[in-house]
Amino acid sequence: MKLLSFRYGGEQLFGPKVKKEEAVWDVIAIREELGGESGFPDHLIDGVAGGMEFVEQIRKLVSRAESSGRSEEFKRSFDEIEWLAPIPRTPKNVICIGKNYADHAAEMGAERPPEKLVVFTKAPTAIAADESELPVHADLTESYDYEGELAVIIGKGGRNINKALAFDHIFGYSIANDLTARDVQAAHVQYFLGKSLDQSCPMGPYIVTKDEIPDPQNLSLVTKVNDEVRQNGHTRDMIFPIDELIAQVSTYVTLEPGDVILTGTPAGVGKGMNPPKFLKAGDTVKVSVEGIGTLSNTFA
């Protein structure tokens, strides 16, 4: 199931994409008009802890709308909604994994791939939506860069999660662009400021539930800038696979429903090019991950 968060009629809502249509089911309206599914959450982040039971609740609401004879009343065209990030605000900072692809580590100057996790965070105020226009922050940086990534959405929280059980804690997957002010990053001992400029973490367009992506380590990842392919990677090339990321991070940090882990980026970032090619006003960046879709943003 492809789930998205959106704003319609001044309200923050969510629902599944309508199959074969450029529209979303307004499941909150279905619940209010047609009843059923007591305790159903008002926002997507409040439902992810329910895992596949939550997904089944959504299916029942959609089925109720389809059999009501009023189904068109509960569809919201993509043209009439404001897209939001699927998780508009995470419970804590967005958890990011650095240099998790050997080719990217090399282009950033590393002599060898990291032997232990490189972990940093982005502030939740960095989260932005698909199709939104984002600033290049020319007043703060002269080297704003892109990093296309697979994002993991935690459903079931936990601490000291066993690697063998890690996938039980995943609700689904999305796409993120870990936008980075390289000069700010270099000027500070830690990455936080250079990684956390406002709207520097667009995510979306959907969360795809884990039942539809049985092997997240078998997905292509492509980033284009103005239709030029810059990154052409594959999740099988991660140094630390997803189950290991969850196990290791949860050794130190309690994971909570709605937490987002960015799993690293392959080679092809602007800084790694000769000469470097950083983002400028007017650019469009599209990050595509197999089985999920394409995250697209323009810059001003």
C-alpha cells in the first residue's frame, strides 16, 4: 500500500493512493461519513505502530467507500491537495547513516570504507514535502549538495533490537534527499548544522508498506539533476544492511514509531564531481527508488 500525508480543506490528512488514479482516498472522511474502525488515528504517524493491523483498517475503510455508491466523494485528486512529507515531523531527529556505500565513501576522500557506523542526525524542522520548492540557502552556503537515499520508517519501537527481528520493527519505506551544506559541514566538528538547514530533508512522495517491498536490499536508486543522471546506485551495495542498521542504532537509542532512518547515499554527489557541481536556483532534483516512486523538488 502506498500511503501519503496531505493537506485538504485546511486539515492535515492521510490515506492510500487510489489504484490507477492520480488521487488519494480520504480515509478520515470515510470514517466520519460511513463509520467503522473505532480508534482509527487522525494522522499517519499515529498509526504506524499498528503495523499491518493498521493497514488492514485502511483497507476496510476503502472497501466501505467502494461499496457505498459514493466512492467519488472520498477521493481527493492530486491536483487539489497540498503534498506533505509522509511523516511531517518525526518523534526525534531524523537518523542518518553516513558513508554507507563504498563508492560514496571513496568520492568523499576516505581511504577505505568505514568499519563502524557513521551516524548523524537532521533536525525534524528539515523535513519537507515532495513537489515543494526548496531554498538553496545562498545566504548560508555556497556548496549545497544532494544525496538520494532509501528511508526506513520504524513502526514497532524498541531498544537492543535483535538483528534477526529487525524487519519486524519496520512499517515501510520512503525516499529522502539528504541535502547538505558542504562548506558548513566542513566548518564544524559535527555534521548537524550543515545537514539541518530548514527544508533540507524532503521525503516522499509515499510510504510503501513493507509487505510490498519484500527485499529492500534489492532496489535501484537513481538521482537526476535537471534530468542528468548523477547517482545510479543499488541498495545491495550498502556496507551495513538495513537489519544491521536497526540493530546497531537501537543498541544506543530507543527507536520509536515514526522514527526515520536514512540509509546512506551512493556515489555521484555534487562534491564528488570534477569540478564539483552544487545546486543552484532553478535546479530540479529527482530521486527515484524502485518500488516506491520519485521524489521531486525544485530549488529557488
